[in-house]
Amino acid sequence: MGDILHWSQTKSEDFLGREEMKTKNPWHRPWIICISVFFVAGIIAMVVVAVVQNKPLHQKYKYGIVLDAGSSHTSLYIYQWPAEKENNTGMVQQKLACNVKGKGISSYSPEPKKAGESLKECMDKARDTIPNHRHHETPVYLGATAGMRLLKMENDTASEKVLESVEQFLQTYPFSYQGARIITGQEEGAFGWITVNYLNDYLRKASGTLGALDLGGASTQITFVSGQNLESPDNSIDFRLYGNDYQLYTHSFLCYGKDQVLKLSLANEIQSTNQQLTDNITLQDPCFHKGYKATKTFEDVFNSPCVRGLRLTQNKFVHVGLGDGEACHAAVRKVFNDSRCTHSTCSFNGVFQPPVEGKFGAFSAFYFVMNFLNLTSYPLDVAKEQLARYCATPWNTIIQNHPNVKEKYLSEYCFSGTYILTLLEDGYNFTSKNWKDIEFIKQIGDSDAGWTLGYMLNLTNMIPAEVPDTPPLPYGGYVTLMVLLSLMILVLGLLACKVFRRPTGSTQKEII
Ligand SMILES: Nc1nc2c(ncn2[C@@H]2O[C@H](COP(=O)(O)OP(=O)(O)OP(=O)(O)O)[C@@H](O)[C@H]2O)c(=O)[nH]1
Ligand SMILES: [Ca+2]
């Protein structure tokens, strides 16, 4: 037994001796080399993964152009989105907004050729903004709204000529022209709703949506998801977006944009005056400031299919302001007809409308006017008091306080503010309780609230009915997994080296 112990002891001493000798120079130990190789390989693998994944991609964008040919003016919008993420929600953003100088295209009906030419400056800007190699694939859409609806009502041929002029002009550009048409009020309401919910990413989250309130110069739209039975098919639109079904209530009131309602209101006052409607009658208007005085023609008021009755032409009248908020509200109230409602509930003029539900985004002139009057954050009753005070301010004080505001807009804010409060409360039946659910918005992120984005998303099929397939792992998860895998391989490699390492020279002979 002594010999065996002695032998193994000698061997082990011998082994240890050599082993100790080796520790002085580790590179003689294969298992350390093995570990080092794995360690370096693991680090390189992780660095390569990190670099490859994080290498700044030269983002490739696609573009779309939509022209909003409104009654008062035309705006051009350029939208952009990452080329490889067309179907992801929330990826399309506004890159440029260009307000076309001059009035809306319907105002060119006497000289239709000028309608197309009026778009030149903004279209040139679009051509300079979008990279040349993208021009051929960039769709261009023009949608005309209430101003052209009214022109078509009055003179179909004239409206066709204006659209032809616009169409010919737009086709002189290197983009992918997709058409110019008059969109319906329903479309205008529904696409405005899509825009505000897309930009807020509510369509994908399906966690409740935002109603849309749009006030233009010639029409106004209300659109929201209603849980009620929608009694009139004309006011109901069904959408399936990102795997969710929406039943929308929508209505567009033609002639209830703020410019046309002003004509309606003035026509009512002119027709109710007991003065002979000859030249230079004086019209006392509570919706205009005390001290305001302007000579206008009846043509300015009666040159619209929205205004029935008198079709007086060049006769003049003197428009004088009284600055009386209460009387202004009473005057504006007259443009709403509450007499007949054949449905369970109506807004006004016999139009079906379920009770408003949820939160709303109010944009376009709702925003322009309420923001100017600084009424966007007050409860309803305080807003009314503030507005009455503003209307009672003398005209020369108003001008002194706002030297840089266009006089056309400045003179009408008392009327427009009164119309907005009356439309929302008496028309749509908002109350002081749910007033806080209305948010007056111009943009969401960097994109304007309005129908144009929703219109383009719909026509380019960028809002799929079903949720698009997404990679099994979000980007962060992917990188984490790669790092963990690399670490695991590293650890396994280290263990492998340790476990299978073979000591040199010291072959343990079988001890017999
Ligand atoms: N105060 C103010 N008013 C504006 C501004 N831009 C437009 N408006 C006025 O607000 C009203 C509505 O403007 P828009 O929403 O562009 O109306 P529109 O699209 O021309 O009209 P619709 O065809 O009925 O939609 C019009 O009376 C415009 O004159 C602005 O920047 N400030
Ligand atoms: Ca508009």
C-alpha cells in the first residue's frame, strides 16, 4: 500500500510541480487559451450585433401631397413616412404646410384658368422639398370642400371648369397625379376623425377615440363614435381599422361655416329691418363692436346659395356695430331652426344627432377663433362672460390692441365667437358639464388637424383593416436576447474549457 501511495504522491508532486511551474506562464495551459478564445469571440459577437443593429440607417422616406381646396383658401400638405413602415400606425407625419395665396378655387369661376395657376407657388415648393428620385411615386390628391359644393349647386359647368383647370395644372408636375374632386361632407367629417385618431395613435390602442369638430368658412362637421342606434343611414359610417370596428355618427352642415353663417345672419337682419331696402340703409348689428362702421353691398351678403330671399345686387348698406353680446347671441340663434325633429334626438334643422359622447378635438376655425379670443380653457359660462366683455369693447380699442390682425378677421371675432358657443351649446347640445371634453386644437404633434391626412391614409391604404403582422420581438427585446445568447455561449464556452481541460503530462496511469 505504501508503494502505491508513494507512487501516486510522487506523481501528484511531480504533476503539481509541473503544474506549479506552468502557472508561472498561463499560456501554456490550453484551457486558458480556450477560455480566452471564447471570451474574445463572445465580445466580438456582441459588438458586431450591436454595431450592425445600431448602425444609423439612412432613413428612406416616402411622400404624399394633399391639397385642401377650401371655400376661403387652399392649403397644400406634404406628408412623409418611413418607406419600410407604411402599415405601421402613427408613422405618417406632416413635413410641410403651404397656404396658397388668394381665395378658394371656387372664387376663380369667372376665370377658371387662374384656379390652377393659383397653386403654382405651393406646388413649386413641394417639388423643391421632395427628393427628385421620389417625385414619380409621390401621389398628389386635391379635395375640394364646401366652397366648391356651393359653386356646383349654383353652376355645375363653372365648377367643372375650375376642376379641369386645377387638374391640368397639377399634371404639369412630375408627381403621380391621383385626381381632383369635390369630397362629400360625410367624407370631410370622417377623414377629419381618422386624422385626429391616427395622430393620437388611438386607432391601434383601441382605448377610446376622439370626436372631431371641424369649422370651415362654408360648412361645419361633427363626427364621433356613438353607442346609440344611428337612426339615419346618411349619418352613419362604419369603419374597420386595425382590427377594430367603429360605427361613426357624422354630419356636415353646408352653409354653417362661419363665413356663410355671417351672411345668413346679416340677411336675416336686413330682411327684418323695417327700412325700405334702398341704398344706404343702416344696419345696426349687435355682433360688431360699437364704433364699427363700414359700407357694404347687398351683393356681399346675398351672393351665396346659402342665403335665400332677396337677391339684391349693388345696393349699398351701412353696417354699424352695437357691441351687444346678448343681442348677438339672440341674432345668431335665429340661424338654427329647431322646429321640426322627426328623430329621437336632433341637433338642429331637423338633423338626427345622438347625444355627444366622449372627448372631442375642435379644429380649423374652432381653433383660430377661440384661440384668438383666449377662450380655449374656460368653462362655458366663463367663456360666455369673457366673450360678452370682448364684444362690448369699442372698435377703436380692438384695433389698437391688435394692430397686426387682418381687419376682415378682426371685425368678425365677436360674431364668430358667439356663433361657435351657440353652435356647440344650442346646436350640438354640449353642456357646461361636458364642455371640458372639448379640446381646441390646431395640430397634433407637428401635423395639422384636418381631413387631408385621413384622406391620404385611406386612398393609399395605409390604415389596414387588420392589425399588420409584427416581428415576434420588439427591437429592444431582440437586442436583449442577442446579448443574453452571447453571454450564455460565453459562459458555456468557459465551462466547457474548465470541465474538459486536460492537465499536460500527468496521465494518471491506472493504479493497479
Ligand atoms: N383668424 C383666423 N382665421 C382663419 C385663419 N385661417 C383661416 N381662417 C378663417 O377661418 C375660416 C375657416 O378656415 P378654413 O378651415 O380654412 O375654411 P375652409 O377650409 O376654407 O372652408 P370649408 O371649405 O368650409 O372647409 C375661414 O373663415 C377662414 O377665413 C387664420 O389663420 N386665422
Ligand atoms: Ca376646411
